[in-house]
Amino acid sequence: MTIGGARVGPVLLRWADAASSDDHPAITAAEDGLAAVGVQQVRRHASLDGLRARRFALGRHLLATLIGELAGPEAEPEIDTTCALCGADHGAPRAVSAPVALSVSYAGSVVVAAAAPRAVIARLGVDVERRAGAAGEVQSGLAALFAPAAPPDLAGWTRIEAVLKADGRGVRIEPADVVGDARDAASARLSGGTWMRVPGVHDAFEVATVGGADAPEGCVVSLAVAWA
């Protein structure tokens, strides 16, 4: 199993494919290392099986690795996923003590993790989608969410999803309410960055889409940041 990686400005990306069997050495190592990221994550992993369990373990392994890269090998890798809105254990990953912003996304067996220093980035969201299927099929699947307007293409959808993750309110915000911001693109700090806005947030999120060598093969990845 190969772990890929890229840097987009101050954001580090790491990815892997969890399609291997349960006893693959990388999967076994990731599952054995769950204790380091906290009892809550061990319990959450125990509630899953098959591919969902494998990719969850890999995702936590990638996040813990990124915490170590950004905060140093002595940094505590514990992760909390308590939802800030309802208190249930289904929230976005948050480093308990390390000064690192985190996000993780799944597309089938592919896992993408993102991290950035909190001194630079206050909020972070990442989304990955496979390119499988024709563009028209992707748009058709999103049509109901954006009617009567035309749905976004695949890259546009990943940008919206990344913004919703960075915002933190998830399904409480309609995807169609995530809109482009008129801010001058020259103010962007990420390569290829543009700006998007959600209701109830004063400032805009900067978003960027990556592909090729900066993303898993056959996938589109977008990230959204709120600068500190």
C-alpha cells in the first residue's frame, strides 16, 4: 500500500487506498495504532466492519502522522470527534492538544487526510470524489439539490463539500447556499484559490481544487480554509 502526499500552501495532504484485505500489514498497523489517537476513536472503529473499518483506521493513522509532521514527534496525537452541535460521536476530527487543524474525507476505498497549523488556518475542510462516470451522471445526481439552477460539475461539488466541512454545520446548510464570493482572485493565497461564502459567516472561505500528482489517482480533491 502506498501513501501519497502533497502540499497546498500551508495545508498538507496525505492519502491511501483501503481496498486491501483486513490482514494487510498497513491496515493491521493502522488498527494497532488507534490507541494513540484515543479511546473514543477505538470505540468508533469497533462499531465498523469491512471496508469502513479499514478506511477509518487508515484515516486516523494519516491524521496522526500529519499531527506529528506539523507539531513534532512528541506532540499528542489524540483526536476528538464529538459533534459541537449535538454532542454525539460523529463530528469532524479535532486535535485535542496539538495546534493543528484537521479534516478527512472518503470516496469508496480512498481516504484523504488534511492538516495545517492553527496559527495560520483557523478552519479546514477537505473533500475527495472519484471521477467515475460521465460528468452528466454526476450532475444528474445533484440536480435535485440545486434546482432550478444547474448543478455544479464534480470539481465544483467537491469545493462545496469542502466548504461545508470547514464551516462545521454540515447538513444544516443547504449546498445550494454555498456561493462564490466576489472577492478579487488576486487576493487568494492558495495556488488556484478562489473564494466562497456560506450564510451566517462574516468572512469567506478560500477554496482550491487539486488533481494529477497532488491527488489520489482517478480522484478530485478540494480543500477549503478560513485563514487565522
